[in-house]
Amino acid sequence: MQKNKVIIALKKLKPEETAAFRDFVASPYYNKRVILLDLLDHLLTFAPAFSGEGIGKEQVFQAIFPDEPYNDKQLRYHLSWLNKLLEQFWLVQRQAVQEEHNLVVLMETLSERELEKHYRQQDRKLQQLLNGVEAPDAAHFRHRQEWADTRERHFQRQRLRRFNEDLQDAADALDRYYFLEKMKYACAMLDRQAILQGAYNVNITPEWLEYIKGQDYFGLPLLKLYVDIFRALSDEGQEYHFDALLGELDTISKAVPTDRLREIYFMAINYCARKIRQGQERYVEEALSLYTKGIERRILMEQDNLSPWTFTNVVKLALRLKRYQWIEQFIAQKGKLLPEAFQENALHYNYAELYYYTKSYEKAQEHLMQVAYSDLNYYLGARTMLAKIYYEQDEEEALLSLIAAFTIFLKRNKQVSSAIKETFLNFCDLLYQLVRREGRKLEGLEKRIAGTELLTDRAWLLKAWQQKTGKAPER
């Protein structure tokens, strides 16, 4: 039963949705099969894990058909029907919050039924709703295009022979919707293909961009930002494009929807990350500035929470700039914004990073020992950092013991992807070789470190090799 579609789906029900879904199944408008409510009630007794002795196929069948012999086909039908109801429930829930779209559909229905007074009332309501948007995005203009299109059809039904602006409104809204969506996708393509292998057909020409500029970006600050980030991403060698983007982010960001602005901030941060990997240290400062401004302006916040990965990236960047006192204040102040489930691990890990960089190894180890297995990302980083501490303090016995235990953990753990597993296993192997080899046996190790494709902390290993051999790594 654990692999049945409806069991998998029921596990995704939020606690506050359960009662509403039960009412949905109990409604004869949506469900004519009353027995499905009995099936749901029986299954919900096993929530939220939906496991236990009474949830096997035969036990479930017996609970809803107590006087019948087990019939696997009949049970599968009923489970499938219940699953379809759950999918329909989620669809109805999603539709209920699409206020603008619902009003457009209602206006179309009222127009078709020639309920003029009702139609006008909903038209005024939708006009007030759309005109109250201060920072429009593509979805806003899609609603405006649908609204104008509905008004145009209503006008045609009235067979009035006079000039009507609804066609123009629909066309203008469609232009804004199209250009915003096209530029959003184009920027996302450039950002993603710079990170992952593969290439998209972006299909944006210089003439196309000049046309948008000639239209004064249709008066949309968001479209201007998309053009700026597109120019920066498509021509990374010309850094003045990125500088122009930074200027725009500081001046027009209030007129841009927060979720779209968040996407642009992360694209700009990814741009900085690529420049940093190329050795351009100026962009460490730029990336940190983007992060801190994004946090202070709550642009990089999601549901009043700060992502633990954003939190950790800020600490890493500030460590490169050796702003140790600032980092301590940042961890203490912004750590409160982390999601509760991640907070303890994130705080321990980042305090450990700070103390490792400041060579307060004892304090670093105290925090690393408290990073839990439950969060693999932090745990893998914590084991790696602890290994580096042992190496730098010449604690060979503790280091070899850690490498052995960490290697076993990686090989046995099924939650770690094969690529990540290989990345850390290679680190363990190369560090072990670095510890155990002496003299000429070390000569080939530098090439192995430099040439191993999947490897964490490559720069640290090369530096450790250099210090042990007294040689500079080959370029």
C-alpha cells in the first residue's frame, strides 16, 4: 500500500487541509460514491505516516467491505477514485485563490447570459483590483489582456457600431506580457547554461533588444532589469553591463515584484560567483553586497525566513574578506531568521567555519561535533572541515580514524548521490595519500589532485601538498 498513488498523495496533505478534503469527499456535488468517505476515514486513522498493521490491502478492504471476500480489482478502483478526488480538491483549492482569473471567467459567463447589471458590477471589481497593483509582473498583464479580451467580446455581443478601446487595451497588455515573459525565460536560460552543461536557443537579437529600448521598456522597471541582466549574462566580458545592472537595482527595485527581483538578485550573484572562480576578487565584495542588501530589504527572504544556504554563502564570502567581527555579529543577528528545522545545524556549522579560519581550532571542533547526521549538506562539510583541522594540527591518528569512518559512512549511505559521494571519497583518498606518502612518492600526487574531476576543497589540498613538499603547484 505504501507505493499506492493515493497513499503517496495523502502524505502530502497539509494538516490544515485534511478536514477540508474530508468535507470535499463528503459533498455529493463532487462525490457520488459515499463509500469513498469510509475509505478516507479509515486511511486517515494511519496519518501522517500511513503505515502500520491495519493499512495492508486486505485490512483496508475488510474495513470498507466487511461482509465481502477480498477483491483486489475492486479495491484498486476505489483507491484510484479517491486519488482523483484528492487531485480535484487541490485543483479547486488552487482555482479559489486565482481571483483575477476567476473574475474574468465570471464576467464572460455573465455576458453570455445577458446579465448586464451583474456583469458591470464584476467589471468594476476587477478594474479596482488590477489598478491597485503597484509593481506589475507578467501575470498582471496576462490578466489585463484576458480582461480586455472579455470586454471586447461583450462589446461585440451588444452589436454597437462605435469605436471601442478594448482591442487596443488587449493588444497593449499582450505586448507587455510577451516581452516580460520572453526576457524572463531568456535570462533564466543564460543563467542556467552557465552553471550546467548544455545550451539553449535563446533567440534574442541585438535588434530585438533595441526595439524594447526604443519603446522605453514599455514603462516597466522590471523589463529594464531583465534587459540589463541579459546583457550582463550574454556578454560577461563587458563588465559595464553588470555595473549598469547594479545601479538599476539600487534605484528602481521598489517598482519590481519581490519574487521577480529575488530571481534577478540570484542571477547577479551567480554572475559574481563565476567571476570569483576566474580569480577576480573584486566580485567577492560585489556578491557579499548583493546578499546583504537582499537580506536587509527582505528580497532574499522567503516566508519571513532566511535560507540556510544563503546564510552560509554570506559567511563564506565574508571569510574571504577576513571580516571576522562582522561575521560573528551576522551569525548572532541573522541566525534567528533561519527556519527552525535548519537553525541549530546552520549556526554550529557557520560558527565552526569562523573559528576554523581564525585558527580557534578547539572552538571550531566543539561546534563541528554538534552538527547532526540528519542534514547531509552540513554534515559532509563538517567532516571535511574537521579533517582539515586534524591535518593542520598534526593529529595524524585522529585524522586517519576520521578518514576511515567518513569513507565507510559515504559508501554505506544511500541518501548521498553518486556524484557527491565520489567528490568526498576522492577528498578522503587524496588526503590519506598526502598523510602517508613521503619523499618521491609525493611527486605524482599534485597532478592527481589537480586532475581529479569530482573533488571538494581542491585548493586546500594543493596548498597542503605545496607546504609538505616545499614546491609550488604546477600551473
